[in-house]
Amino acid sequence: MTDEFEDKPWEEQKAQMPPYPKSENLVRITVSAVTSFEFFVDTASVSVGKDGAVRYTLVARSPSGAMNVSFEGIRCDTRERKLYAFGSTGNSWIQARNADWVRIREVTANRQHAALADDYFCPGRIPVRTTEEALDAVKRGGHPASR
């Protein structure tokens, strides 16, 4: 007889590619005082899956105006991130070749994933529960529990 409360292995749900981001849906996030890039989350893409992963589109803009667009996910329980797709010319997605979950590392300048995990989607290492809670954190400039 099995215990209905025993830990079941985590099973990732299939990620649905969001529409390509539109500038009116981009909200700037604070990453680090030492980075020269600006980072934005597309609010139309944010979702919390049944598997607990938070998925979102991230836009990074360099000081020269070049933009990198990526569709990504974060798992709070393991502090990992995943890259699902890159933005391409013609406002389309290119599937990432290496779509493995990797540990989020804390680095000073390029800490966008650590900032998203710590300050927005996993405050105190506790995952947001709903898409609305994740969106609220992005729009407020951080989750209230992360302060």
C-alpha cells in the first residue's frame, strides 16, 4: 500500500510559447546597480504552471540598444532556470538547443535570473502560487515578501 502523501517525482508540463513580446507589455525589472543592461519582463507571457514553474519572456537591452529576447522558466524549489526559446528576426521564436534546467548562479553584473528568483518569483525561496501573484510582483518592482 502506498502513502498518498509520499513525494512524487516532479514532472514538467509542456511549455506553450507565448506571443512575441510587444513593447507596451514590457515592465523593467531591477537587476543590479553594476549592470549596463536593462531588463524587462513581458507581462503578457508570465504564467505559473501546474508544475510550479514560473515562465516568462525576458528582454535584455544593451546600452547600444541591441535587444536579446528569451522565453524562460524558473523552478523555485530547486533554484534552477531553463531557456525554452530565443527571439529571432521577424518576431518569431527559435527553440533552444539545450533546454536543460540549470542552477541559478549569483553573479554581480549578470544576475537577472537570481533577481527574478529572489526578488520576484521565489521570495524567501517560497514560490509564487498564481500567475496573478507573479504579475503583481513584476508590476510592483518586486514581491512584498522579498523585502
